[in-house]
Amino acid sequence: MVPAVEGRLAILVILSISFVVVTALRRFIKSRQTKPSLPPGPVPIPLLGNILSINTKKPWLTYTRCHAIYGDLVFARILDQDTVVINSQHVAQALLEKRSWIYSDRPYVATVEPCGWSINFGFTGCNDEWHRCRRLFHQTFRPDSALKFHPMQMRRAREMIVNLIDDPQHYHSHFATFTSSIGMSTIYGYQPSARDDPLVQIMENALIVGLEMMTPERAALLKAFPFLLKLPDWCWGSSIKRDARTSTNRMREMSDVPFRYTQQHMADSWSLERLSIVAENLRQIEKQDEASKPMSDTALKKTATTAMIGAYDTTTSTLMAFALAMVSYPDVQRRAQAELNSVIGRDRLPAFEDRASLPYVESILRETLR
């Protein structure tokens, strides 16, 4: 009796493996038959593509090496997902800005919905909701609108300096807190404490998990094997499902909690409405007809969340790049400090009004942003 059971199990395993292999081969053959004209890149192997040659923890290191071999545009296949990597700012601007009418749409990314990233309209396809969010974003984040936030930005910058002096070892955490604090103040009118603020912690915890989930490699894995999201928690291979669930919960919390704070405190403070992008737009939404309000609320929440994510990632990365540059080029740091001492002296800290008088520091800033 036992040998018969073992024989049936063996047959079942063989059939399952055969089905997976045949399905993968059919996809591979079909993709080869309909292969469009693609940029150069490393030769993919059948079924797996280039996944074995990519550093999945730090994929940008792999693509940087590929740039030296293949040029500004590099093609890679991750399982059955074709990917074109843009390795040049010039090419990125030429394609994504000057030809945005061609490239405004978004490809299907298998990690967006399972990991809670649909709250970021940057992943939304070119539809009515995307147009609402994009219009709201451009109306709200104008260069002239930033002027009223300068006093708050100066206050937060000085808090960051104090934190760096008190605890220089955790400089990345201080950079992230500074970025989060400015975003929370500007977008939601929330004034975080200088350290260990609960709302800032909510955002940082969400993005630590969320950004790890949103790699092209994980997206390709879920696209090729969507059943991984259906595995029971006790099963081997279910970690990606558990991580996706954690990411979804934290991303939802990051989107809902500060938005709800603004809604609840709008009536309490005139300054909140004046110095909060969400409060300012919520007041405009109140004037709309009832049928339009839900869509406008959703668009505003997504726009606010997208702005927070973008600010956190780019500003923190810029500060990290600046710190690395100053450590790597101490002579540049000395020249910048000499200019500050000459123009401003030692009795006060620099302010926005001093930028025109600090050409060398301004050049460092522009080079860092570049």
C-alpha cells in the first residue's frame, strides 16, 4: 500500500514539474518569436534571463557596470520580464521629458497592488485619475509656493544640525528625519518633534519596508509566479507574501494617518490651512458638488502621499551624496567653509538670502543635485 502511495506522489510531482517547465518554455519561445528591436545587453539564459548575474540587493551596481560595456541603454531580462535600463541623465530627459507624450503610461508592475503602492500615483496608468493627480500636483507644487515655507525649513535644518552634533554616528537617521519633518509640515501642516516623532516614525517604517519590496527583481518574480501570494504562511516561499502584507498595512497607515490629522485640525488653526497643502486643497474640495468630492479626496490623498515618498527618497539621498562628497574631497569642504566665514562670519548661520553671495557653495549644491 505504501509503495503505491509513493508512486502516485512521484507521478504527481513529475507532472507538476513538467507543467511548469513546459509553460515556461512556451513563454520563452513566444517571447523570442515576437522579440522587438531592443538595446544591447548581457545575453539572457533560457527561463531565468539575467537574474543570476544581477545583484538583487543593489541592482544599480550591476547596471552601472553594464553601462561601461553596452552604453546608455541596456536591455536585461529578469525571468520573463523584459527591462530597459536608462543609464544616462541626458537620455532619460530626452525620452521621459521631451517625449513624455509617448512614455507617460506605466507598465504593469506586479508588486504595486500586493505591496500597497497603488497610493502612489506615479504607478498609475495614463487614465482620468492620473490626470487629476498630475494636474493637482502641478498646481500645488509651484516654485513660488515654496517661499512661504522658508522659515520652517530653516528651523528644521537647524534642528538637524543639533542632532548631527549630538549624535553624529546616526547621520542617515537625522537626514531622514529632517526630510520627513519638512514633508509633514509642508504637506499636512503637522509639526513633528525634533526626534522620535510618532508620525515621522510611521512614514519611515513604511518606506523602509515598501522601498525594499518595489525592486524590478521582486516584480519579475511575482509576475512569473503569482501563486507565491497565495501560499499559506507556514509554507516555504511565503515570506514574500508576508512582506507584501506588512508593506500594504504600513503604506496605508502612512497615507491615512497624516491626512486624517489635517482633516481633524483644519478648524482649529488658521495657520494650518495657510501652511498646509492638503488643508488648502481640502477647503477647495468642500466647494465642489457632492458627486465630485470622493474622487477629489482620493486624488488629493494620493498626490500628498506621492509627494511625501518623492521628498523622502530624493532629499535624503541628496544629503547622503553631499556628506560623501565632503568626506571624499576635504579641500572642497575647506574652500566652502572659507567662503562661508568670509561672507557670513562666525556669529550666525547662513540663510536663504545669502545664496547669491555664496557662489562656491551654490556650485557645490548644484553639483550635488546633478
